[in-house]
Amino acid sequence: MPELKKQVFRGAIREVTFGPEGHRLSFGGEATYPFYSFDKVEPHRRIVGLEVLDTDPEFLEKCAGYDALEYVDFICLHLAGGDPNNENKSTEELLKLVENAAGRIKNKPIAVAGCDNTEKDAELLPACACALTGYGILLLSAKEENLEAFKKSAPEVILGAESSVDINLAKQLDVLAVQAGIPEDHIVINAGNAACGYGFEYLVSTMERIRAAALSQDDKMLQMPVVTLIGPDSWGTKEAQAGEEDMPGWGDRLERGRKMEIMSAVGVLAAGSDAVIVRDPVSAAAIFALETKLGADG
Amino acid sequence: MALTGIQIFKLTPKTNCRDCGCPTCMAFSMKAAQGKAELSGCPHLTDEAREKLLGASAPPMASVKCSSPDAELMLGGETVLFRHDKTFVNETRYAVTIDTEMSDAEVDRILKSAAAVDYERIGERMYVEMIEVRDAGEDNLRGINAEGSNAGETDVPELSLRKGENADSSDPAILAVSSRRDRYLSLVRKAAATGRVLILTTKDPAAAQEAAEICAPGKPVLNAADGENYAVMAEIAKKYDLTLGVTGGNLNEIRSAIEETEKTGYKNLIISVPSHSLREAFAMTVLIRRAALLDGDRTFGYPTFVDAGALAGGDTYLESAVGALFTSKYGSVIAFRKMNYATALPLFGLRQNLFTDPQKPMTVKPGIYPLNGADENSICVVTVDFALTYFIVSGEIERSRVPCNLCITDAAGQSVLTAWASGKLSADSIASFVKNEVAPKIKCRRLAIPGKVTSLKGELMRKLPEWEILSSSNEAVGIVPFLKSL
Ligand code: SF4
């Protein structure tokens, strides 16, 4: 019987490393479609981050608690409260919070995500990079409009380049970032977010096309690993939000939110995302278990 | 995998007898290659040549049909590996599993929970289409889990599932088999009564045959034949026109089981992916699909059945993850142990998204959607039929709890700004929609338009003089404060 053919590509995804000394975390580096270790072994497991919102009253407690979870690879401080339409927290206030959080996170790399307000992020995020010098953070949410502001943080941090859900825009932003002098292995792609049922097909097809271009066409400007923030979209859906009194047949709200988050995360992982950031530890555990079983003979 | 004219020509007798109506065999071959002539037009093709030609023109992956008296499902028939290449053909179907080792109460609970999942999402009925009835003891008897899973354990058959009063009066082994068969058939009856399409997982030919009778005139999936029992199972499948699940412990075993089964002349098959390891199951599912679609490997050109429940080992969250993985990558039927709304909502949403036409946006049907208990006296909010816009806007309106008639106008599935730019959303289109569709049904004369097309307000006021035209927020998040401020 003939052996089934392996798919071998010219291109490969870049390996990117972040985190403080002693807790460095590498991801990317693969030359196959996601989880296709039967074609070629993937050098790293796809990593799972846990999101903590600054607006969460238990922000610091969660940082410390998540730091101890073995199935979590890194912690993402999501500073949504900085948005003028949200709590409009000042940069100083958030910086203090971020520093306190970093003091509680002793064993894992840190990612910081902005508030989705381009102007505020331009001020807030580089300031966070400064405050966390030495932590080697992953700094999400640099967009085309505010890329300039992130330039000076570049050598120290890994920069998440966030575009709309579109392969050309993702590539254009990578090109701009490289032209701005950011080293290629300090850039990760954030090609947008979505939840299952809500335009998720655009996200999947965009990621699959990015991966196809990176591997089969050896497109250097699309060979950065992809990072996807799952929590906000998933937990914002009606499926996760609707109260049990409003939708009596739907059952436990927490279970609904977790499953929405898990399936959205797995959907993007299967399409090419190298890292996902989820909000609930149960979701992180399920994804970790899935990856462990996919990686090992279990 | 279409043949060229030359390739077809080589298989004709080259006699130019004109019986086909063409002047030469070459002319006939050219026409056939373009699909303008049927192969049956030439009465002189040898059977061998005909088979070759038919085989070469068949699609790379078979489409198989299964049914219950109430429903019919098509599986397989895919032509591409990625949805951006072309629309996927037949949606992944979901099953919930009941087995012979479960108590009646458990079986009833599972069936009830699955039956409760039944709703509509963007014009599609979402429900658990299939029920797998699994003869759990068979796994132990025959060791179909092969390679590894039961390594170290001896295969001790479960001998006393039901200790009958007459247990001492006959051979206990035979009694156990027949009592397990009774148990199995009672589950089949229960499952068949739901009207869903069944998957009969058993290696007991007698049970399979009786179960097929119970399901008739429905045509369930019979799962699964392997290298040992394919002949008898294929015979039953043939007799009742069932889709036959074929399995093996690894790709080699699966291939030879399919080849042997095909030799019996039965090709209505589905490949049952073994569940001993997630890593292996994923590799097999991908490799099978890839071999069929990329390499034209006909033996693997069948849909696949994946048991997410077994692969997840009882953890419902892991099961959700496994289910999403195989929905993304090439499971044609996926069985779950726990199927409730929490699982179904994201799962069906994922499937619906993945199986849409990559060239066309998803749309919702134009019309009036009353939200938060709206009636004819509630305000009208107009927006486009792009599904994503509908979901976001309706979600925000629901959050506001203000009764609204959400009026969806036909904008060719484009978002507000795109539709406005392309002329699909204009004062004209809104005015005629409101006059023809909304005004006859709604008494309220207040109409809110998306903030992004505020520029249409003046023209709309002229075109709809009885209406008060309001401009809503630019972004969906602004809808709640907008509605509350009214
Ligand atoms: S009928 Fe067949 S053999 Fe005769 S001319 Fe046509 S193709 Fe040739």
C-alpha cells in the first residue's frame, strides 16, 4: 500500500519569543497547517493566554491565581477600562494597575491589550511597555493609525499588529511595521477577532489564506505567528449574555459562554492562529487538554 | 478529474461506425469530453472502457444519503479542502450517542436534552439530526478500538448485562448476547421514535438486521464493518440500502476494509474514524480527505464519522473543543455524548458560517422583526440585510429592552456603508420598502435610520412625509443610549 503523501512547503512561520528571563515562551516556527504534525512535527504547542480585565474587581487576585495555573501559558492584561466610552481610566491609573499586576505574576509572560481606542492606546500601550521594561511583554493592539507611537517600544517588546479581517490589510500593516524598523521576529499578526456564528467565516478564511500564502508562496510578510483575542467577542454574544430568565431553555449561562469561547478559539486555532487568549480558566483548560491530546498519543 | 478528448478516444473502438451520430470516434470523444455527449451514445464501448470512463468522471468524494421516515441527509460530496476555494457542499451533521451500558433514565435524559435543541438561525433549522445507538459491549468483545486503547487489558466480554431469571437454564454466554441484543433493539426503538436519522453502531449482524427493520423505511447508517465482518455487514447494508460505516485501527486497515467491501459491489460507505487517540483520529480524518481531494485517491473518497464523545473521554468542555475541531477539519458526522443548548449554539453557528458561499455574504430575510415585545405602535428601526449587521443591531436593541420593529431592507447582503456606497441602500430603497412593507403593517410613524447614513434624512423626509425620521447612532453600541433617550 502506498504511503500517503506528506505536504511539504517552501515557507515556514517565524518563531517568536517573549517573556521575562527564566520564563521565556516561544511559539510559531511551524511549517505545516495547524496540528498537521503528521506532515512535519510542530516545534511548539499553540499557546493559550488568559485574559484579565482591568475593570474586573478581582483584577489583582486573578492575576495571582492565574499565575499558578499550569495549563495557562501567559496572562493578558486587557485594559478595556481606558476607553473613553468605557470607564475612561487615566493612563497613570492603568499604569499603576499594570505594575501591581506584574508584581503578582511571577511565573508567566505578560501580554497587554489596549482599550480599542486608537488615540488612547497610542499613549497607554507604549507607556505600559516602558513600565514593564525587563518583562519582555507581548504588546497587542498596534494599528495602522497609531503604529508610529509603538516604534520606540519595539526592541523591547513583541508587537501585535492588529488589522481588520482582511489578508491584504494584515500584510500591509506588517510591511509598514517592518519599514518602521521593527524587527520581523518582533511582530505577530492579529488579524481580527470574531465569535462562532458572527462573521466567523471571514476570520477563518482570512487566517487560512494568510497561512497558505506564508507556507506555499513563502510570503515573508505573512510569516509572523498569529495571535487572537477570543474573550471579548465570545462573551459579548447573545449566547453568552442572555440571562437564564430571558432564555429559559438555554440553560447555564456560564457553560454557554465557555463553550462559545472554546469553539471560537478552536475554530481559529484550526485555521492557523498560533496563540489564543481566552477569558475563563475552564476554557483555557479545555484548549490545553485538546492540544495535549493532539500532540501526544493520548 | 475530467478526461480529455484524447483519453476518451483511446478507449473507443476507433471504427468510425457513426452509430453515435458523430462522423468519427474522435468527434464523439471531443463532444463527450465537453459534456455535450453521453458515454451511452456509443453502443460499442467495452464494459471495461465504460467503467474506466465513468470512474474517471465521478466526483472525487462520494455523496451518500441516509434518512429516517421524517428526514433525509446527504453526507460527503466535498470538492475542496478550504472554504475560500469554493463553497463546501454538505454540512457536517451532529449526532448524540446513547449506548447499551446507560440506564434508561440516562438514555431518556440524553434524548430529551438533544430533542430540546431545535431552533431557527438565519433561515436554517438547527437541531440534532442524528442519534447514534451504540452497542457498547461489542467494543470489548471484538476489540475494535484496536492498537493501544485496550493494551494490557484482556478482552473480557461483559457477560451479565441483564441477569435474567432463567440465567441458569442456558449457556450464559449465549444468553448474554441475546439479552444485550434485546437491550440494543429497545434503544433503537426509542431512538427511532424521535424521527431522527440513526447510526446503528453494532457488530452483531442479527441486531443490525433487526434494527434496520425497525428503522424502515428510513435508511440509517450501519456502523461499522471492519476487515473481518465486512462481507456479512455489506450484505445487510445492501439488503436495506443503508450507508455502511467501514473502519479499522489505522489507515492501512481502513483502506483494505474499504477495498474488500467495495469488491462486494457495495459502495454506499462512510469511513468510521477509530477513537483510540485524538492525535491519530485527527491525522486520519485530514489524511483521508486530503488523499481523496488532492490526490484523487478513490478508496478514501467517502465521508467520515468521528466520535467526539469517545475522543473527549466524558469531559463536556473538551468534547466541545473536539467537536469544533472536526467541524473545521473534515468530519462529516460528529457524535457527542452531551448535546444541550450550550453546546449547540456555538457549534451550529460555527457550522453555518463555515458552510456559506465564500463569494456571497450571509443575509437575513428582509422584513419586520418585532423585538422586546414590539407591536404596531412601536418605533421602526431600519437597517440592512447583512447577517452580521442584523445580529449586532438586534443584539443591541434587545439589550436596550425598548420595544422596536427592526425593519430589514434588501441591501444585497452588504453592510450599511458598503450598501450606501453601492446604491443598494438609498433614500429610494428605504422609502419604497417602508411604503410597501412597513406602512401597511405598522401604525407608528417614527423611523430611525443608521447614523452612518444621516445624509439620507432630508430626502427621506420628503419621500415619507407622514413619518418622523430619526438618525440613530453611528456605531451599534450607541443604539442603547439612543433608544433610551427617545
Ligand atoms: S458509435 Fe462509438 S465506435 Fe461508432 S463512431 Fe461513435 S464513438 Fe466510434
